[in-house]
Amino acid sequence: MRRVITGHNDEGKSIVVLDGPPSRSIGEDVGGLFELWNTDGEIVDTKDRIDRADDEIILSPPINGSKFRYFQINPTPEGVPIEIMQEIAHDAFKRIGAEHHRIDTSKHPAMHQTKTIDYIILLKGDVTLLLDEDEVRLKPHDVVVQRGTNHAWVNNGNEPALLIAVLIDSDLK
């Protein structure tokens, strides 16, 4: 994975500021979440050299902020008891400061809800989006606009699934 981050030099000309892999990732043992860029709602100085993704990985963006990331979901292992899956999901969400987002996990251990509008694209794999009352099977290049709903992602295939996501802090009704 390569990130190219642009900006401006002192003369106002466009330049490449960063060129390389994501600086932070977490959970590679279960697929992984890779932070690409973050905003915090403040004015961005396009002349700075700050890697705004080089910070602790937290699921949700800050107030008025955004998160740009890709994540990979491994196939669900067979034969693992639901209690163990719940424990694994709890620990994974805790690692990204998101255990409080797990409001109702009765349908699936990875169910969670954030106060964000999310734009998600399935790049590769066979994934089902689980909602409280619906399920949608996705194929590569399908797009989901997630509007603060309780949800989980399930990899139906034998290979890791790759998704890209932009999370935007939002007031939801």
C-alpha cells in the first residue's frame, strides 16, 4: 500500500509531501486496519509536513473530523464458539477505543454503531453487510453509505476481503 500526500511549497506550488506506506496499522492478525489520513476539524496548513495518520488508531474521528482508512477482513474461522468470538471482538474494539460502540452484538460479535457518515467501497472479496434487520451481500466495487447504523462486516470467502472507508463525524438523528 502506497500513500501519496500532496501539499504546497513556500512559493505556493503543489508538491508531494509524503510518499510511502501507511504509518500506522493495527490488527493484522485478523486482517488489519490501516490509517491513511485524518482530519480533526481544524484548518489544515498545506505547507506542513505532518503525517496526520501517524497517531493512535481510534475507530471514530474527533468532533468535526474524518478518518480515511482501508481495512481487511479475514474469513471467519469455522468452529469457534460464539463466546470466544464475542471476546475476540470485545478485545479488538477495545484496542481502537471503541468498546462503547458495541451496543447490540446479539446478531454478530462485531456489530457496532458510530456517530459518523461512512463511505465504504469493497475493493476485493465476498462480504455481507449485517444490519439489525437486513443483510446485503456485496461484490467488488459496491459502495455503502453507512449512516450511523448498527452493523458488522462478514467475509464469506476464503481470501481476505479489502475495503476502503472514509468516516466523517456527523450529527445524526
